[in-house]
Amino acid sequence: MAEWSSGDIIANGIRLHYHRTGGDKPPLVLCHGFSDNALCWTRVARDLEGAYDVIMVDARGHGQSEAPESGHDYATRAADLAAFIRALGLRRPGAWGHSMGAATVALAAADNPDLFSCVILEDPPWWDDQARVQRERAASREQ
């Protein structure tokens, strides 16, 4: 395992903490789920660090990142992620998100399609509106 680095960067007006495997390889940003932190990706990062510069970021209010009073919604986290990528100067990274992180990645990619080379959405949450529509459709089929 190479020497990893850690740091803080201001993105979208808050301090975000991250861990990075480094190297001159394609960047891959990993976004964790709710109540977790960046280091939940450690095993994955170890497996991928030979091929990728893996960057694991603590979302706002998680791990060592700043925890402001507001902005704990998906749209703000997506803006945080886009600003984080720009602040680090990453060129079209891949992004992989789990759960809350998957929603963050999905919205960031939808809002900034040219920012990412690819996205992986692992176990994304249902949106409230989507879940409501699914329940209504299921109920109408049962009648």
C-alpha cells in the first residue's frame, strides 16, 4: 500500500475532509452513506489504488468534515461534491456512491454531466416522491 494523504478543502462554503491514495492514475471519488464516513471505503480503496487515485470524502456533517446547522439535503450535498471535485482540480473523475452517497453522486452528475467520466450508484435510496408514486401505482393495480 502506498502512502495515503489526508486533507481539508473548502468547497461550497464549508470544510470537507478527505483521504487520498494518490498517484498519476485516473481519479475515482468515493461517497459514503448516511451515518458513515470516508474511511468506510478503506478496503475498496486498497483494492483499487493500483489502478486509480482513490479519493474518499467525508460528507458535510460526517467524519472530520464541517457540520453546519443547515444544508443536510441531497441537493446541497450534490453541490458540495461538485465543488469538491473542482476545488481539488480533478479532471472528469469517476464517482461511486453508496446509499446517501449514491443519491449525492446521482444529483451531482445530473446537474454537472460534463464533470464526471462515469458514475456507480450502489444501493441508492428511494426518493420520497418516487416511493409515493410506486405505492399509488401498486394500490391502483390491486383494485
